[in-house]
Amino acid sequence: MKNIEGKVVVIMGASSGIGEATTKKLSQEGAKLVIAARREERLKALVESLPNAEISYAVADVSNKEEVQAVVGLAVEKYGRVDVLYNNAGVMPTAPLSETRFDEWRQMLDINIMGVLNGIAAVLPVMKQQQSGHIIATDSVAGHVVYPGSAVYCGTKFAVRAIMEGLRQEERESNIRSTIISPGAVDTELYTTINDPENSEWVKNNQRTEGFGLKSSDIADAVAYAISTPDTVAVSEILIRPTKQVV
């Protein structure tokens, strides 16, 4: 794809699923990558699987602003700039509000919202100085519609959608673009963040039903498309569902 080769791209939440697939896709397109996640062994294995890629990794928890800052700092130290930040990390411990799962609510707020804000805060000074940049976040269909059992998760994703639109409005004169990628059901490990066994199994089976769930590579293609557009084009939202998905 045009406009990707040579770009410096930071990917948070890169160790599996969409982040891993996007790392592979952008490496094929010639991007210079700095990837991060909490699981070092997965990051190391991913880097080793891409021997021809220009890629570095760092261990980071997106809810820790200092660790996120260090990842962006690594990219700046290595390349002198950051062209794209992809905030991809997220969790989905769904349950009815009546179960009052305070710890899970806090976890979703810390990772799904603060994780995105930590990424924005780390990279924005760099991009404003460059007078260019592109910030992308994985949102969800749940950031556009609400459904039972997922009120807090949907709330975090609605928040990301609002934050990213505010970012677009505030930083458009600095030539900083923002994009949310909002997938429906994707065959990833996200179901493992659901603590209720029955609900987790249902989501897992739903994602993996033959001919239903999207593949992580489908989302990676959408990310690559958004990055590949000319700098004068801002793709604000990509809503991508399995053809057979109802919601």
C-alpha cells in the first residue's frame, strides 16, 4: 500500500490478535515498527517471526503512563519521530450491572479509556512538534450500540469514540489525524478477559463459528487502509462487522 513504507508506527497491545496481525501486515508494507504489550515472550516470538522487518519491542502496560511514555520515547530515540500510534490494547469482562463487579469496572476504565489517553498524552507533543501524525484506536461496535450485559464495556468504548473525535477537532490544524477502528465479533483472545465462564465460552464460540467471526487480519487490513490514505484525508471511523452479525 502507498504511504506506509518507511513510516514509524508504534503499536500498543501488539502481542496477540489484532495487534499481532497489524504488526505483521505493516511490516510487510515496509513500516518501521515499535511494538509493546505486557507479555514479553509473545513480543519476542513475534519479532523473531519477522526476520526481515525493522521492528523493536518493549514491555508495557497501557494503564501505566510512564511505561507508555517509555515506548514512545524508544521510537523517538531510534527514529527521531512517530508517524502513527495505534492504541489497540483492551479488555472486555462483561457482566450485568447488578453483579456490581467494581474491580472489573475499574480495570476496563484503566485499560480501555486511560490506556488510550496515556498513548495520546505520550505521543501528542511529538506529533505537534512534527506538525503531522496519525493516532488510531481500536474501538468496537460496542462504541456505537449498547446491549445487555455490557453497559460498562460499551461505556468505555463510547468514551473512546468521543475522545478520538475531540482529538480530531483539537489537533486538525496540526495535521494530526485520528481514526477509530470499530470491529464486531473477531476471533481473538478477548474472550479470555471475561471472568464469567458461561459468558466467556459463549463469546469464544460466537467468535469462532465458521463463516461468522472476522479474522484479526481483516482488522489489520482496515488499519493499513486508514494509514495508507493521503495526509490530507482523515478517515475518522471504520465500522467493520461480520456480514451475519445482528448488532
